[in-house]
Amino acid sequence: MRVFAICQDELVIRALDDVLIRSFEVEFLLEGGPLARRLHDAGIEVTTGDPRRVDTYIKADLSPSTCFIVENDGRRGIKKVLSAIRDAGGTLIYVLHTTKTTEKEADALKAEFPDVTDMTLPELIKPTLVTELSRSMTRARVQQYQRYFADADRVLILLHNDPDPDALASGLALRNLLRRTKTTAIIGAMQGVTRPENLRMANMLDIHVEQITPALFHDFERIATVDVQPHYFGGQLDRADLVIDHHPEQPGYSTVFKDIRADYGSTSTILTEHLRAVDVNISERTATAMLYAIKSDTLFFARHTNRVDLEAFTFLYPLADAALIRKMEGAEITLERLMYVTRASENGIMKDQVFSAFVGEAPREDFITYTADFFLQLEDVKWTIIAGVVNGSLIVSVRNLGYSRNAGEFVKRWFGQIGSAGGHRAMAKAVVPIERFREKFGELSGPAITARITDMCEQFLHETAVDKKKEPVAR
Ligand SMILES: [Mn+2]
């Protein structure tokens, strides 16, 4: 394809030539003079002529598939140039704005030449430049903590309780970044992995999570927490050396280094950037773990997804073992879990696209969260609220796919006073001692609990509708 460029600036011409020459046949139109000679001597294809005259383009023997790039530096009569190209039969016309054009000027140009495509130089440069600069800032940060950890004998990489794929993958990635082995950097947690799919991931990828108690913290010269911040450990860890997390930043601890990015979908996304910044070799095992983590923490980009999560995914994909990920995912469905799904479908209530169910006693929390996720897959279900009793506490797991109303606010509204309740728009959880639940809501059990949570949700969503109607009046 042929590109015919009408530019004035030497820098722009040289840059365009350099960029386009690999894919296109490029030619520059200049009015003559020393610049044209200089460029010609430098081996750049230059034609001389008046860019405002139709016959200049006719003489240049252009075809309808020729692409025109016209630089607009705000000085010359761009309209005359565009008219001449158009009159000579040019259709693929791009205007490259190299100075700031006012909206008025841009609109006027658009009105006269509706088929012309606009590009602005800053917008073209921005993505690459911003990526490069932030990568070099990340590089500096990573090199700092690498040095700080370098001389330590024993390092602890601490994860949250019942580590999930993101925590496990982040542990592996950080160990990689610290250039350590499993004997010099321990991946540990106060409570180990329990969910079957996470156990399967840990086994398949050979990730060993060591059981840690606060008394053991002193055995380590350096402590890093990933996918979690020290406040999580309830005062048992008031300082760390490094914190890498994607949950909102919390007060109440000190750390030497931290990288907390609450707008990222996973901690593995942050660590992918760290690995890329320092050009560390990423093993297939680490890439597989991280890819699985990003998929799982973002529910395969269904929630909380950021452009950077997609970029990390794209980067890791060719390095990972996709077949292994499919196997790990298959581990989600177990006979035991299907039992809770069955219970929920027998006892649940579906009302206004909200599915609620109380599933009774369960040995582990993940039976409840799994059931909540499961019913969210149903067509026409926008909220799922699944409750069950684990070790004497009522666990309420809420998933929200469509409603603008926040699942986290829902659990805080009803359970914040009597237990722990929190979460964000798409998912939330409450843990309430069953006796406190009964003190507040009455001696309920079985179907009565299902009915009560259905009412709670209806009332909560109704409150929102009323609030919204009120809004314009308040203004
Ligand atoms: Mn995470």
C-alpha cells in the first residue's frame, strides 16, 4: 500500500518514514528548498510540488487506494490541501495534528471534510510512552526490594488464610523475583489451603504452603505479604518488609516497601508487571499459576477487570500450560458441592431475578460460596444470596451480576451490627454467630431463613429505588 504524506516538520517526516517504511511504500510531498534536499540525501522518498494544487496529486499518479497523511501544524491552509487531495480523487485521508487544535477548529474541519480521519500526535505516543515510563518506575522499585532482601538468610512470603489461586501464584512469583528457592523463601499461611480446586492447583504445580504461627515470625529475617496486608493478621504482624496487594490500602501497620494497586483485578497482575520490568525468566509453572490466578480472581474478566489485567493475561498466555489450567478448573465440580447445589435448588426462592437459599449446616465455607457462584450462571438471575451454617456461624454469601446496587452494602446493612460483613459491588460475605442472628431476626430455621433473606433483599433493593426517585428533588 502506498502512503503519500504531506508534512512540514523534519522530525515528523523522519519519524513517519522510519515507522511506516517497513509496511508501506512511503513518499513525502514537499514544496522544495533545503529540507527537501536534505531528506532526499538521507534516502527518504521525496516529491516536490505545491500541496494546494490538484495537479500536483494528479501528476504523482495516485490510485484510490493511496493513503494520505496530512500534517496539521496549525500554520498552513490545511483546508486547501485537503480540497486538492479530494478533487484529485483521494479518499483515504488522515490528518495528523501536531499542535493543539481547538475544538472549534476541529469541528469546522470535520464539517467541511466529514470523511477525513483525525489523529493527534500526543495520543499516538501516549500509550507507549506511559507504559515505558511506568515500567521503568516499577523496575526501580523492584530492584530496591530485591537488594533489600538479597542478604537475608530466611524469607517468609506470607499469604492470607485458606490461600486462593491469586495468593499461591503471587507467592511463587515473588519467590521468583527474589531469586530464591523453596528452602530460602518459605511460602506460608496461618491456615492452609482447603478448597478442593485450590488444593488441586497447589498439588499440580507443586506449591508447598507451610503452616505458620505468629511465634515463628521471628525466625525470618524478612517478611513479605502478598494478596493481603499485615492488618489482616489482627495485630499479630504490625510490620513487614514488603507488601504487594490489590485490596484497598489499610492503615495500622508499617512496611519498608509496598506496592498496593486497588484498581487491579489481581495481585498476580501487579507481579506480572514486576517480572516484566526486571526481565526475569518466567517458568511455565509460574506463568500457569499466574494465568489461572488472574482468570480466577477476575472470574475470567467478569468483574473488577482492568486493561492491565488483560495485558498481563496476554503476556502470560503463551508462557503457560493451558491444558493444565483446564484440568485445575475441572476440579471445581465435586459430588459434595453438587449436594449443596441440589439443596439450594430444592429450598431456594427465585423472586425478581434474585435467588436466595438457606442450605443448612456445611463443613466448610466454600460449599456456600460455590453454590452462590453456581446459581449466578442461571439466565435471569442477577443476585444470589446463599446462607449456611459453618461451625456455629451463619455464613451469607452474596453475588451480584446486574443490579447497580452494591452487594457489600447489602451485607453491611443487615449484618454489620451483629457480625463481620463486607465486600464490594459484585461479591460480599457476612459471618454472624447463629445465636446473634436469631436474637435479631427471631428463632428462624430452615425455609424461614430462606424467606427472611428474600425479604431482606427485596427491602434493600426497594430502598434503592426510592432513593433514586428522591434524588432529583433533593437537587
Ligand atoms: Mn487476589
